[in-house]
Amino acid sequence: MIVLLAFLCDFDIFFSKYAIDHNHRMLITHSIIPGVIIIILGIIINWIPLIIGGISYCVHVIIDTFDWGTNFFYFQKKQIGFKLLITEEEFNNLSEQISQFKNPGSFFDNKYYGNFRCIMIEILIFIIMVLSITFFAFRYLLIIVIYFIFLSFHLYRHFKLKKIESS
Ligand SMILES: [Zn+2]
């Protein structure tokens, strides 16, 4: 449940069409609100795993502020965060930037995989994940398989986009 709550909110991608700019990170699911509600619920019913699950939901949203930013406080309707991958200028002319690619997704993909800091953060989080599962939940070690399933999905997409752009 804790692991599921850590990535559940990314399934809001299927509701992108209802989001501002069709950006799933603008949806309420990518704000801090659901995580806080889960934590409060966990406190009310006094269920520690639910509290930790709420924290893992929040960690996801916080990590999403590093690369592109996310609609953190929701009611502000503004994508906030460190936005390591995008400059203010690019952010304001996003549609023009995206139009330089055959597939719109390539703009984001290129930026992400071409960024040394993002790859380092990714590796660091992977190491923290392996260590915390090993120390706190060793009998669930096999859950790491889920990580590799999603990783291969992302890498497959990455190389497919590269192929499209170079063709
Ligand atoms: Zn996300």
C-alpha cells in the first residue's frame, strides 16, 4: 500500500485532457492536498502504514517539483518548484519549444535524459529505495521488480522517441 501510494498519482495522466494545458501535473492529484488528507486520515484512525503511505504520496509530489514543477498548492493554479529542467523563457514559450520536435513528448524526454543532475537524483533515489527496503522491509524485497517494470517502460519510450526524432 505504501509503495502503491508513492506512484498512484501518476495515473492521473489518463485524465490529462481535463487539466490546464493538458498537463497532468496541474491536477489536484499532483498537489500536496491528497497526501496531507491521507496522513490526517491515518492519524484519525491511528493506522501507521496509512500515515507512512501519505508521506510517500507527498514525497512523490515534492520530487516532481525538482524537474518541471507541479501545481503544489492546487488553488494557486500555478506550476511551482525548482524546475531544474526548464528556464523561465522556455516555460513561457512552451508551445514554440515543443513544436521543434516531431513528437511533443520528445522535448520533455530530451531535457530529462540529457540532464546530469536529474539522472544523479534518479540514481540517488534508487539507492535510498534499495537501502530502506533492505533495512525496514526486507521480506518485501521483491517489490523492487515493480521499479524495473516501470523503468523499462520509460526507457523503451525514450529510445522510441529518439528513433522518431532521428528518422
Ligand atoms: Zn508525478
